[in-house]
Amino acid sequence: MHTGRKILLVEDSHFITAVVGSYLKKNGFEIDNVETGEEAVEKVYGNSAPDLILMDIELAGNMNGIEAAEIINNHKELPIIFLTANASDTIIDQIRNISAYGFIEKGMDNTALLATIEMAIKLHEVKSEIKEKESILNAIINSVQDGMIMTDDKGYVSLWNPAAVQLFGYTKDEMLGKELNELTITDDLENINESYNIKDLLGDNKVKELKIKHKNGRIFGAEISASTLKINSKDYYVGIFRDISERIKAREELEKLSVIDYLTNTYNRRYFANRLEEEIERSKRTGNVFSIAMLDIDKFKTINDKYGHNTGDLVLQSITGYIKKRIRKVDCLARWGGEEFMILLADTPIVNSGVLLEELRLGISKINIPNIEGFTGSIGVVEYTPGDTADIMIQKADNMMYEAKKCGRNCIKYMM
């Protein structure tokens, strides 16, 4: 039984109204009937819309059933079944064009009428449920703060939420049906559209970081949470994109703080020790020779005692600033201790290091800081030889630096 279900019967034939209405009432439906399309529209626009409309096509009044159904559909989505005595191709096409739920030929068996009504009501319920779920899903997709993107297995975009518009600068219309790879770029920022296919990007169900190119050309770091969906045996890829520029910046700052001496803005002892180990391993592979030098500021304690620690800090900053301008990018300057510094000269045998180190020694002695007497540095230099460890090389350089101190300071000693 269909207790509580309301059917609006729109029929100007009193006989059909009586027969059909009586049958439907026996099957538990509540029946309301009107004779014109205008009355049907008025009923639907009122506060008691039916669950289904059973509508004759040829009606009294100025509006036929097709016209009434078009107006009703524009106002409210209701299942409409047509009653017709003329099932011509033209009539059927008209019914299809207004998304009706079918038609019943007048005089058809009541069992077929009941089955059609039940099927229409069920279909409408399913459609309403799907529509509600779609509305909920769309509300979620449209409200999330992260860019949500879905593509087919070829990489063509089928979903592009408002957050993705903000994140990438491309509107939904610009991206639907377009390849997602147009947005991605490689970590070296050079080979656009070449590094990733869609399976690499979204098909591995992993969280990854990638550099992305905004529509305006800005490059930013993004975190991508990827997943794969299978719908009707076809793969779809979903990516949740989040701008992590600030996180990357903070991480880089922390990494920098972990390897940089805050006072002189040179590398710290830990970084230099790691870099020296790497250079030794590289030398073992390539056979290239390198050198390291230890520099100590002469009588630095006297500078601190006489002028104060702030002035001592200024001396250290002036010296390191001078050295950084004269060494190569492949070289490495690090603060080893209070006034001691290490210099790694990559691919530089000790016989080739003399010109640079002598320039550094002379340059340091000529640095002018107002109201401060001049200062100098003592330097010890050693070349890598097979079998040396990092500790051995540092000890050798330290020994040579002390030899320079013993020889009157402000000079360079080499371990040949």
C-alpha cells in the first residue's frame, strides 16, 4: 500500500477521473484532481505539492498538459506521468523533451498504470537522494580550503574546486577538459610539462611535495595528497593540493640555522666537517686533489680586551665578509672556533693555493675599521693525500697554523 502518497490527477474527463482515481485510492494513494493545466500549476505553486502528477495532454482551458509540465518543472522537480490517447512519435518526443517520467495510454490495464506510478515514484526518490548527496559533496568540495582536482586516466581535468582556482589562478572553465600536467614543473624549474605524467603525479596514492607554476608565472611549493578511484572499470585520479610555501620557508630557515654561524653568516663547524667528509669521498672517486686551510686571527684576545666584544665581533664579520667575496662558490668558509676559520679549496692542490691565500693574508691586514689598530691572521695549509681522514687533515692544518704563529704570526705555513 502507498498510504500518504499524494497524486495530482489532471484530467478533464470525469469518467477517467472517477475510474483512475477510484483505483488509485484502493491502492492507498491520496488523490486530488483538477481539470486544467492552469489549475495544476496553481496547485504545485501552493503549499501542498503532490508526490506525483498524472497529467492528461489534451486539457480544458488554454494550457495543455505539455505546457503545464514545462512550467511545473521550472518551479519544482516532480515526477510527471502523462495520460494520452495519442502515442504518436510527435507526442513521445514532446514528453521526452520535458524530462517526464513516462506516459500511459488511456484504457491501459490498471496494473500497468500502478507499476508505472510506483516506478516513477521510486525513480524520483533515487534521483532526489543522488541530488542530495551531490549537493552535500559539492558543498564539501567547494568549502575545503585546499585545492581539489580530479582527472581521468589521461590527465584531463574533470573536477576543479574554488580553492584550486585561488591556488593556481586558473578558472574552472579554463581547466575542465585540459591536461593537469600544464601546471606542474620539475624541481630544476626548467622542463615544464616533461617530468611528470598523471600516474607519476597522482597515481601512487602518496603524499609528496612538488613545485607548481601559478598562472601568473609565480613558482610555489605544494604538498599533494594523491589517490586513485575506479569508476565503471576506469581509473580517475584525485589530488588535494596545498600551498606550503611558508612551511618550506620555515624549514629552510631552520636548516640554515643548523649549518650557519649566526655571527659571521659563514658555515659552522658541523657543516664543514660533513663537507670535508664528502670532499674526501669525492676525491677517492675522481682522483682530484683539494686543500684546506686553517686561519686564526692573531692576538684576538687583545682586541676583545682592549676594544670590547662588540668590536671583536665586528672584526670577525669584516674578515669573513672579505674572504667570502674572494673565494669561489665551490669553496667553503666555516667558523671553526672563536677566532678560528676553516677554508676548503675544492679541486685545488696545495701548490695552486698560494696565490689566493697570500691575497687573503694581505687583504686581512689591510682591512680598516675606524679607531681600531690593524689586525692580521696566521694560516696553515694542507693537501689531501690518500689515506687521510677528516680528523687527520684538520690536525695537520692546525699544526701548520701553529707553525705560522711560532714564526711571528701574519704568515702562511704549508705541509708539502
